Amino acid sequence: MSVAHTATALCEARGVSHDFILPNGKPLRVLEDVSVDVGPNEVVALLGPSGCGKSTILRMLAGLITPSSGEVRYHGEPLRGLNPGVAIVFQSFALYPWMTVSENVRVVLDAKGLSAEAIAARTAQSIHRVGLSGFEENYPRELSGGMKQRVGMARALAVQPEMLFMDEPFSQVDALTAESLRGEVLDIWAAHDVQVSSILMVSHDIKEVAFMADRIVVLGGAHPARVQTVVVNDLPRPRDYRSPELQRLVDRLHDIITGSELPDAPAAHAPPPAGLVEPLPSVGPGEIIGLLEYLESRGGQEDVFRIAAATHHEFGQVITVVKAAEMLNLVDTPRSLVVLEPLGRRFVQAPIEERRAIWREQLLSLALVREIHEAIGRQPAREVGREFVLETIVMRMPQENHDRIFDSLVAWTRYADLLRYDKDREVLKLIR
């Protein structure tokens, strides 16, 4: 599906598809015929659930990944290597812990051949622009999550990019900090003293993209993912989260996401493609159990929109929790309803030890958990290092955030009394 809208695109992907190679040597297609562009003076958002290829597309446009087919262009010319007009802000901050704030910003300028005076001036200007003046000599461990992300923004702005790419930049900070950072990013972008023409952001937060973006590219499906639709957001700035117009846009995006990501019952339990390992959503057991108990208290089913409104959770996160519960065969999702499965009802009504046993049985039906559990069981000491698990995740799901999947694996298997993680030794131990 083509979404290009202008002949003057700063960068664009034309009909790109991408395959990852599984350990058995077979290709796994993760993107199919995707066309996306970023024009001058706009904010474009890639919206969709975890694992739908948003970050892969961003990395292609940045020149970090070469697509298996199709073409990426920068100012109309085929892109070869890294995109020279792009700087990236990562969700994990990506700061050097042994460097101060100033050093973390200055390090990206050292390779540009600038004079010492120019480097110092740009560093100071970027730090001031993101509101960190006075913290130049602090180390990352001394900063809050929001301040760490500001350092990442300062580092990106220091190289004076034409485009700022942001990969879920606000997902690691609290809601109030995220709201503040969104406004600050838009203020910096709109200022006349910066070179940034456009922003490309990856997000699963519907309200976030409705507030920030001029165009919203909704991705649907998985393995392969495709462009579901493109929504133009022409609401005037500054925007108000509480305005009826913005809420109507949020509701429209809800409908699109729900229609593509919560299919009717026959498709919900279709087996995954052969050789496919399912990523574990970034959701804790407590969130899944909370969903099940919420449904039980309401007769066993509820509309997903009402769940989000009643629990004051962001809709995208509710979708993630629902999909996690569905992976464990505890709920079903006919249209916009979330319905307790018989196993889910049995789980909610069971004492704690029976709950753990049900959870354990369902976990071992997931390919990733089963593979790692069996690998640990083959070791004489019945334990493996963290790096082994991370390498397994990367090999099976190279497009996913392996650290987040590792964290989910630890949390899910700990609740099941299946595995224990020793942080001091960085090893996963088999319990049963």
C-alpha cells in the first residue's frame, strides 16, 4: 500500500519488504510491500502494537537496516549506508553511564571534525535547549528518567539533523513526564533556531500520536506487517488532550486498531506460522491477573474501550495486556469484547497454587519459554547465563526489543515458579 503524499519527500520507503532468517535457515517475512514517506515540516507517526515492524521501518529509513526488497530514498536518491539527515532518540536512553551529561552530548560531535570551540558551543546550546543547564557534570545514574531522555534529545539535536527519529521515546518515563516531554519536543521543533525540519516517531500510544502527529501511519498484522491505513491529522496546534476534536480522532484510531488487532474469534486462536516464536508482550503477570479479575467481576466480559476508560489505562497498553492474556488462552476477543475463556474463569476462581500451575502449563505452550526451559534443563547445573537467553531471543526475534522480552520472561516464569533469575550472578535457574 502506497502512502507517499508528496514529490518533495525528505526520505521515503518504496514498496519495501523485509525478511529475517530463522535458525533453520528459512526466511520469516516481517514486512510486506510497505511505502512510507516523511515530507518537509511535518510530524509522522508509525502506530501499531509491539512486533508489527514499526521500529524496523524507522531503522530502514535511518539506513541502519537494508530491506530485502524495495527501495529507501533520501531526497529522491537511493540511500546507501546511514541516512546523513537523521538523528535518533531511543526509548532506552542509550547513554554512556561513565560519561557526564556534557560528555554524552559531546561524544557525537567528536567525529564531525569540528573545532573544540564549535563542539563546546553546540554542546552547551543543546543542553540549554532541553532544559538541563546546571546538570552538565552529572552522570546518568544521578538523573531521573525524564532527564536521561532529555540528554538523549540534546545529543540528537547537537548534530543539527534535518530529521529527528524517535523510537518510543516516552515509554520509559512516567505519564506526567511523558506529557511534558511531548510538548517540549514540539516546542523545540517549532522553534526557528533549530535545523530539524521533520520528526518521525514510533509509538503504540494512541493519544500520543493524536497529540503530536500530522500524519499517522497505522500498521496492522504481523509476519508480515502491512500498512493498514494512513490518517491525516489536521487539528490546529497547540492541541488539547481534552478537546472533543482530539478525542474524536482518538476514538477513530481506536476503531482502526481494534478492528485489525482484536479479530473475531475464529482468527484469534489460529496457530502461529511454523518456525515462528511469539514475542512476550511487555506486561507483568499482575496486569494480566488484574484484567482477568476485572472481567470476572463484570460477568466474564467487557468492551475493551470501557476497560481502558474504567481503569484509567492508555488504550494501547490495554490492548497489549489483552493480547498477553490471549496468548495464554485465558481470554478471547470477539470484535471489541474481551471475554473470559473457561480456563481464565477457572484461573480467577482458583487458589494461588492452582493459579501458578495453570500459568506454568500455559507458559510451556509458548515456543520461546519452552525452548529456554528445555535448554536450562539440559545443563548440569540447571542454569544458564543472561547472555545465552538474550542471544536466543535475538536469534529467534531479531526485530524485537530483546531486553524487554527478557524482563517479561523473568517475570512470567517467576510467577509460575518455573525459573528464578539471580541478578548478582546474571543467571536463570530452573525451579521445576
